[in-house]
Amino acid sequence: MTVPLNPKLFDTDVEQAPIRAGFGEGLVLAGRADERVVAMCCDLTESTKMDAFAKEFPKRFFEMGIMEQSSASVASGMAAMGKIPFVSSYAMFSPGRSWEQIRTNICYNDRPVKIAGSHAGVSVGPDGGTHQAIEDIAITRVMPNMVVVTPCDSIEAKKATLAMAKTNSPTYIRLAREKTPIITTEDTPFEIGKAQEFFRSANPKVGIIACGSLVYNAIMAGKELEAEGTGTIVLNIGTVKPMDRTAVIALAKECGAIVTVEEHQVAGGMGSAVAEILSVEHPTKMAFIGVQDLFGQSGTPLELIKHYGMDKDSIKVAVKKLS
Amino acid sequence: MTHLHDDKIKLLEEKALEIRKSIIEALVEAKSGHTAGPLGMTDIFTAFYFHILKHDPKNPTWEERDRVVLSNGHICPVLYATMAHAGYFPVEELKTLRKFGTRLQGHPHREYLPMLETSSGPLGQGLSQAVGMALADRLDRGQNSNRTVYCFLGDGELNEGQIWEAMMLAGREKLHNLVAIVDRNNIQIDGFTENVMPLEPLSDKWRAFGWHVLEIDGHNMEAIVDAVDEARAIFEKPSVIIAHTIPGKGVEMFENDYKWHGNPPNQEQGANALAELRTLGGQIASEHE
Ligand SMILES: Cc1ncc(C[n+]2csc(CCOP(=O)(O)OP(=O)(O)O)c2C)c(N)n1
Ligand SMILES: [Mg+2]
């Protein structure tokens, strides 16, 4: 069953907002709901959208300076004393640079520290490859105890932020810089660990599993494919870990072929996680949309999404090959 | 390297002006990028590429060259513009900054521009690489090596713990073939450095880690050249030059305002900036006229 989505989703003037903005809103709400919530940022308070929280809760906000590694460990210490710390920077540096601190101080100790990685994906644009995190899903999902959420729009990011503040698990939330279309509504259900059907054609031949900023492209591809006579189902996998195994297996059984879509390296990413499930439970032909073992580079977000084969047309080609 | 005569100083100052113009033009064209750091470091980069460095723009892999590590990669507009004016590649190419397919990536990437000594952008990692280069140089050439490794650092960048690890190692190894230059412009992204994460007393800290410390006005060509001369003459320690600079130097609207750390001027601001650049207005063609 498809969940209710933005009625303007297929309009050319669909509203747009950066996914990171929803995180900023959600963090303020989480802070109001629970005074154990604290936040720390590494000299990127506006960029990572922690500024609203810093303004409303100045005592519970900590400017860490450019110290991503130490911040992860400091957050672990705060969590040990009962706080629910959110740490933010660019995804490349947190969890990128601070990976082992997160592994040992946070996941190994099973502390409820929440890592918010902004500017994930090549859609960071002109800053170039050094700033485009396309490995963060792989390096976070590989750690025991870690939960990995990848919201598809700013509204889902807000709900995910609120939800993760309520759990006792180390959690990574993946955020993007650019404005992207609003797909969901305030009423679209969100639950950590649950995938949702966002699009369905009659007689689906290929299941598309998408996450984060590319869910929109996946839906648009599904829509066009439908008009061209190829039926698909698009599943939004808002949580990469723990993955909604039931939904993934059911989709593979119904469609018989799966295309995964993520703004991330194909190696180790969400698609790999899907393959890990299906190869054991229900071996299925798959294709992987994502970065094919390359670094990012400077360019506009659209140029880069197209160059690395993650645009709507690339998704359509992959689906047609499998259908 | 020889002492600066007045006519050389004037020449360097005029070069710096050209380079500032190129930086502003490139940023306007790119529509993104960093303004404050590059303009603040222009005088130093000019002194390096037009007087201090042992290098050959036509032969960038020359083994005898000094090595330059830009640790604060986000100020690459000044590196690119200075290298272009020094003859490494056409000045025209600066217009491609940050665009798809460019060699001038938003942060330096060696794979695209192999004449760079390293790639950077993620802060805090340059000094360690420079220490590695200096150690290797000493292994190959011994104590009397004629090559110097220069590492440029931001002041906010010094928040990163890895910098202090590299400082310790360089101090223990007494790497006199290593010179660090800190852009002490007092800003980082979230505000003034002393509010975000106080660094002072900064000289004492470097000294305590075994470094010879020099503090200069980073806009005074003579002071820049003299400081490097002194640094190279110190035989028992690595040296650091703490260069006091004005972020956004040359354009009043950009100066000393951390909001210009990572924003480019738009078309109109760029045009105003180009018109304002001091010498253009005929105000101070050179302080040494
Ligand atoms: C490891 C890392 N963390 C964060 C950033 C984002 N960032 C880029 S520049 C900057 C501030 C650097 O301050 P400073 O070195 O003083 O440079 P300035 O603003 O003076 O140019 C930050 C936090 C980064 N590039 N690398
Ligand atoms: Mg600075």
C-alpha cells in the first residue's frame, strides 16, 4: 500500500527544501521534548542547521571548534552521564574522520550518541570531492549497535530526528546540502526500521529501492516508466540499518528484479545491504545505481548526479534492462 | 634569496594587486568559494612565488624545488591565482574555478592538477604530510639539504588535534628544513577564533613544542621575506611564521568580517571590489614609492 505523499509531488513547482533544514527543526523539537538532549557542532553551526537549537538552548549547545574526533568522544562521555548528545559536522568529517572514535567510544560502549552528517553525496557540488561523503553509509552501517537513517526530504528528516532522540541506540542521520523536492507530508507515517511504498504501477516488473536525496528521481523514473509501459514499485528505505527485511523480501518476490538507488558508493552502501538480505533469503537479479568506485569532483549538483549516473534517465535505463 | 630592494618590493606589491584582482574575478565567475582567506594571504603567496620559493613553473617536477603544502585547502583561490601569474598555467584558466571538468577543483585535487604537491580541503592534515616530506628530504640529502618544505595553515585549522601531533614530531626531529606559516587572521566559520576556540598564547604554544617562532605583519613584503630568511637560517629547530593578516585584505567590505570566510562576491560586489582595490583607486600604488 502506498503511503500518502505531497499532492504536488508530480508538479513542476513542487516545494523544495534542504534535508538538513528538517534536521534543524527536528532538533529544536527534540530539545523541547527532552532536556537531556544536548548538541555540539564543529565550527559549522549554520551549515549543519544547529543554529536554531543553539539559539533556543544556549546552555545545552557546545561549540566544539574544528575537532570532529574529540567531539565524538566528548559526546560519548556526555551520554555516559545520561545526556542524549547530537554531534554535527559535514558527513565527510563526522562520521568520516571520527570513525574510530565513534566505533570504540560510542558503538562499542553502546551509547546513545546521535551523529548528524550534513553535506552527504556528490550534490554538495562545487566544493569538490574532498567534501562529498559517498562512503558514510558503508562506514556507519558496518558498526554493531549503530542505526543508520537516510531521510528522503526535510519533513522526513524532522521526524527521523525526533524519533532517534527517543531511542537508546547510537544513530547516524545522513543529511544533504541542496534543496530537494518535498516528497512526504506531515501525515506520512515514519518509523525507524520501516520501509514505505512511495509509488506503485499496475503489474510491476521491477522494484526500485531508494534512499535519501534520490528517492525523488526514483519516483519520477517510476512515473515515466509507467507511461512507457514498464511497471515498477518504489520503496523508500528511510532506515538503512536495521533494514526492513520483510518489505525488501516481499518487494523482490512481487517484482522479481530490484534496482537500488542511492547517492553513495555502490560498494558497501544501501544496495549492498539489500543484496546481503536478498542473496540469502530470495536471490534476485539486481542493478545498483550509485557511484561506481570513483571520487566526486566540482560541478553543479545536477551535472554531478548525471555524470555519476544517478539521474532519472540512468535509473530508467537500469530498470528497463531488468524488466 | 636576496634582500629586497625598494623596486623589488614595488614589483611584488603590484603583482599582489594583479593576483587579488584575479581572485575576485574567479570567485565572481564561480559563484561559490572563499573570499576572506585568499585575499588575506595574497601578499604572502606573492612573496613566495615571486621571490622566496626555489621552483620552476615550467618544470613543476624539478627535484630540487622547495615543497609547498597548502593545509588549509579552502584558500586555494590564492594558490591557483598565484601559480597562474607565476606561469604554471594560463591566467585565463582561473575562470574555470569550481566548474565541472575544471583542473581547479573547489579544493585542491592532485589528480586533476598534478603540479600540486598534495590534495587538501579537510583541515588539519597538511603539517603531518609536510613533516613526512621534511623527514624524507633529510634521509636523502642529510642535514645540509637545499630544499625547504613550507606548510601553510589556517588559525582556525589549529583546532584540529592532528596539527599538534605533527608539531610534536617536528619538534622532536628538529626539522630545520620545515617552515610552517600560520594565517593568523582571527576568523573561522562560526566567528572570531578567540570566541570559538581560543588559541592564545599561540607563540608560546609553538615554542613549547620545540619550534622557533616568528611573528610578522603578513602584508609587509619585507617582513615576509626577512622572516623566511631567518627561519631558513635556524639550524636546530623547525620554524613557524605566525603571520598576522587581515581577512579579505584590500576590500573594505570583506575585511575582518568572518561572514566572508566562505562566500563569494556577486557580480555587483565583485565590480565594486575591483574598483576599490587600493592601488586601482590610485591611493597607495605601493607603500614604497
Ligand atoms: C576537518 C574539517 N572540518 C571542517 C571543515 C569545514 N571548514 C572549512 S574552513 C573552516 C574554518 C577554518 O578556519 P581557518 O583555518 O581560520 O580559515 P579562515 O576562515 O581564516 O580562512 C571549516 C570549519 C573542513 N574543511 N575540514
Ligand atoms: Mg582564520
